[in-house]
Amino acid sequence: MGGKLNSTLKILRLCPIIILMKRLIITIAMLLVVALAIGQSAVKKGLSLGGIYIGDSKREVLTKYGQPDEKDCDRWVYDFNKCKFSVEFDDDGVSLLAVHGELDRASSFKTRLGVRLGDKEATLIKAYGKGTLEYDGAATRIRMYPNFNAHIDTANKIYLMEIYKK
């Protein structure tokens, strides 16, 4: 009888430890779920321009910028005097973002590394590397990067940027 009592007492002493371990495991599992959700959101939200992200819905674009000045099927254009912002959509949401023109509202149209219209080509190369030079003509050069193009004029300044999904 003494052996059974000792076994029961040992189990009872372990109960608080088992309960704590269960709580710890549940807490860790919940933290992993949250971390995965944040990670997936960060992946989706990695490519952006002007506060709009590749994959955003038309509703999200309307909330940020309102009705476009021009609407052609799945291409919307916002005209900000000296600067135009284009948004193209596919079945998954925003598929291409482009900003073209001079510095006007351009400070809000920065890439994730802070490059914007009017920046010198050297600023672009410092942020992204040399990329691939697609066209080297008298008027413009296009530096190509994964999901990103920058068009440079004869004054070595960026006048057009495009961000797109693969």
C-alpha cells in the first residue's frame, strides 16, 4: 500500500510541472502562428511605391488615392500635375506600379530603399547595385533589377520607375 501512495504522491507533485509545460507549449505554438502570419504579410507587402503594394486590392488603392484621373480597364492613372502614378491590376490585385515625371509629389513615391524620381543614377546604383543596363541610348538608359526598373535621362536623373510582380 505504501508503494502505491508514494507513486500517487510523485504524480501529484509532477502535475504542476506538466500543466506549466502544456501552457508553455501552447504559448510557443501561438507565437509561431503569429510569426508566420507576420512573415507572410511582409512577403506580400515587400514591393511598394507610394504606399501601394503589389497584391493590394482595388479597394485599397481607392482608399489611399481615391478615384483615378484616368481609368482604362485594369490600368488606373493618377495625375499630380508634374507627376503621374499608374497602377495596373490582374486577378491577384496590383501587378504593376509606375511613377513618371518630375519631383512634385515624388517624395511619397520612394522605393523600399528610398530611391525616388529626380535622384541621380549614382544614388540608384548605391542602393541597388548596377543591375542590368537594358538600353543605352542618347536619350535614356534603363537599369533593370528584379521586380524594378528605373529610367534615367541625359542629366543622369531618374524620371520613371516601375515596380512589378514577376
